[in-house]
Amino acid sequence: MREAAATYPDPSHPAGCLVITAATNVSPQDAEVQAQLRDLRNRNLRAFEDRLRAARQEGELPPDADPKALAGYFAAVVQGMSQQARDGATAADLARTAELALRAWP
């Protein structure tokens, strides 16, 4: 979260995340591209979930933590931060969002 907040608005990089921002520009005739982007996002989501499951097994998260729900929540926040960066949000703006989101960490 904090890394995304710093990286997305960094002027030395394109604003936001290509996997997120490209998805809004796909036309119906580019269904294959749309599917590839969806697959990338879903792989990222599964990677979040896998890491959170491992964290729960290793005691970094409480036993009642829901890795799938946490992964979905944090992916949605990161995707939203990406779009906000494209719309002009600053690193400070995104840092506040990241800190608020991290309060949901069990």
C-alpha cells in the first residue's frame, strides 16, 4: 500500500498501473487483450491471497482472518489508488488512503 502510494504518482513513471489503466481503454474488438489484463489482475489477487494464507499459517495474522476477503479488499484499494493517481492525486493523498486501508489489517 505504501509503496503504491509513493510509486503511482511519481513523475518518473507513468501515473497509475498499466494493468489497471489499460483495462479502461480496451475496445470490444480487443477482447483478447481484455482477457489477458483480467488474468493478470486475477493472478495478482491470487498472489495476495496466497501470501495472506501463509501469513495466517505463520501466525502473522489471527486464525480467524479471511485471506480471500483481505486480498479482495486490498486489491480494490490498490486499483482505486492507481486510478486516483491518473486523476492527479499526490503521493500524500495516496499515503493517507493507504494508511486508512491498513487500519483494516487484522
